[in-house]
Amino acid sequence: MKNKFFSQDLEVVNIGLEMFQNDLTKQGVKVNQVKFVPPAGGDEAVLEALDYLETEHIKNKIDEANKQVVERIIQSRPVLIGFDKAINVIPGMKKNMIIHAGPPINWENMCGAMKGAVTGALVFEGLAENIEEAEKLAASGEIEFSPCHEHDTVGSMAGVTSASMYVHILENKTYGNISYTNLSEQMSKILRMGANDQSVIDRLIWMRDVLGPMLKEAMEIAGEIDLRLLLSQALHMGDECHNRNVAGTTIFIQALAPYLLQTHFSEKDKVDVFNFVASSDYFSGPAWLALAKNAMDAAHGIEYSTILTTMARNGVEFGIRVSGMKGKTWFTGPSQKVVGPLFAGFKPEDAGLDIGDSAISETYGFGGFAMAAALAIVPLVGGTVEEAINTSKKMYEITSAENPNVTMPILDFKGIPVGIDLRKVLESGMLPVINTAIAHKDAGVGMIGAGITNPPMECFKKAALALAAHIRELEAGQGK
């Protein structure tokens, strides 16, 4: 039989050095280049930790723990049960406390956007007369700063929440834990992006005096709203529920509207509230973040687990938490640049670094992980439709399961990827993808664009080393 091999067009897969790809391309050969990245970047200490975590006895315990974590995420049913002032409901909240996005950070180390939000909040609370006085107060040591995540709360972008701000209250109907997040200021010049002029303060006052109380009364009438059901519907209608919330806000306000209309507020107040909701599609955004927080907190603290329960950024550091490390243990690395389109008049050097608790959406499995469900988001964050679909497909490679309660139609209704496994991230070199807004690097400006970013690999290396050491201690305590 005649050998046809040399008469066919070759299609080559090249792994490693790109020089071989270049030579073949010059000869007209089709080449698929595979970028080889050594596990854990070749870090010997981390590789040793991964080897330990892959020993049969330990791996079996990890796999069992991870099944429990994923089950708790999937079975969580977060429902909205009310609204109230932060001081009344958030655990540990104080009048002189500001809670913020990301891992712990002191005033002097905060980025411009977070400083802008903090000072604006202090003026809003009446603790300072103006921004200059607020800066002095923030630096005085009289204000206590603490991460939202350590108070059962999440906050998008700067994440700043103060005592008088109204927050969503969510209850996990399966596991009983409660979570919180503040209200959307919509998408104009806003505090969470670091803006803090009088228009921002005036809006916050209106939200405290009208919007918040009306929402509170409406939910007292409604009782509860099943947010997981609404999230699933929103993805079927073209949202990914991190940066695109067109459908989500429509169905969320549809669920709230009958009860808002029954409140005692004036017709003018009700019209103002509905106009406010109509001013931006982001009104529902905070509710989805609190939903994700509610589920991930229920999955935190399972010994031996390698699943992430938190990804959060403060504009200086990116922090992760892992279920197998109980409590408030953070693993941090530097916040990264966000790559994407900027609004007219702004340049890349104007942009602040990645910031916000909103990466809890990707930790749960929507947002950047579900861009295949929201192809209309491409013009906002950049890239192509094909890249958006492929991003969602790739995230299955670093996660443990699919969530059958929240699915993506374009992927044949495949469940969103759930359970980011730090072992898979380190072994593959593939980082979670996050789509997010971009705040100006300086205080007082606000949002200037949106795009795509990743966590630093450093977080995952630190977590693997710490978890391996912790498991060794557990094993020693069991006499193994």
C-alpha cells in the first residue's frame, strides 16, 4: 500500500520553544502552538507541597472534602429576606468603622479609589465636614478599617460600607448563614469607584432616607425573594451577572415592584425610585454578589479542602481564602492591571489596579466564568465572541464540578464551572478569569472603563504551602 503520509498537508502541534513554530510557519506549515508552563512555575517548594497533596492517602481526603464543599455551594439557596442599615445588622459594625473590599489594609496603604470612597463615606456619616477633614480623620487612628469579607459582607469596587448605609440581607435557606452587601449607586459618578463630590454625598443621603427605607418596607411585605432562581433566569436571558445585568435588573425589579407600590411612600418617592433603577442596569448587581458570598461562606472551613471560597482585591493586594484553612486566613499577592477598553479621554496610565469584592462572582462560577452566556458583554470588556465562549470552557479545567442550578444555553445548558481548585490552578498554570470595571487611580474621579484580569499566581503558591503544612499538622495530630 502506498504511504500517503508525505502527500498530505501537515498540521503540527508544537510544544515549547516558539522558534520551531516560526520556522515551520515560514515553510507554509499550519502550526498549533502550545504554550508550556511548568507546574507552579517550577517553584520547588510548591512542587513538593503539591506532591504531598497528591499522595494517595492525602488525596483521598482532599477529594472527599472537595466533594463536600462543592455540594454545599450547589445546594445553597440564598434568598433575599430584607434591607436595613449596616449598623443594625452587619456583625461587628460600629459607628466609627468602615468596612472595605479585599484583604486587610491600613489607610496609609490604600489606593486612590478606596481613599476617595472612605473620605466620602466619612462626610456622608457626618463624621467630617469635608474631604480634607475626612482625610485627617482617616489617618488619625480613630476610624477602624476592616474587610467586608470578615463581616459576612461583600462590596463591589472600593467596597466601602459605613454604619448608616442600607444593605441587602440574604439568608441561606439550606445552611442558615446570613450575608450582606450595600446598595447599588448605579453607574454615574459614584462612591464605590472613588468619587466623593457633593453629588455623590447627596445621592447617598437620598438612598439612606428614601430608597433604603422603601426597600426595607417592601421586603417586609414580600417576605423573601429566591435569588438563585433569578440568577439562573438572568444567565438564560444574556447576562453573566457581574458586569452585565440588563436582564437581572429587569427581573429583580419585577419581583420587587408589587411590594414597592404597596409601601406608604409618596407617589413622587416611588417614581424617583423607579427612575433610579432605570438609570442603570447595575441595580441587581450587588444582590448576585451577596448570593455568591452566601453560598461560599456555607462552604468555608471544610478541613483538607483545596477549593477557593474567596477572591477579593483592595486595589493594592489580591487575596484568596481556601475552604481548608478555617477562619480569616488570607493569601495575598499584588493586584494586577485590568486590560480592556477605557472611556474616551482616559489613558492606560490613568487606571488603578484591580479592586473589589466582586470577584466572589467568579469564585461561585458566574461573571468571567460565564461570559459564554453573555456575548453582548464583549464590547464592554474587550476581546471577541469566540474568546468569551472559550474563556468559559477553559474555566472547567481548573474547577471541580458543574452547578446544575445555573446553566449556560450556548454550551448546551451546561452548568457553570464551580469549585476553583488551587491544585489545578498551580498544575496547569491557568489562572481564573475575572471581568471587572476599572476605577481611576486617583481619588474623586470614578469609573473609567472595564476589562479582564487575573489573580497573581503568588496567592495560590502561598495557599498550597500553607495548606500542605496545615494538613501535615492534622495528620500528625491523628497519629498518621
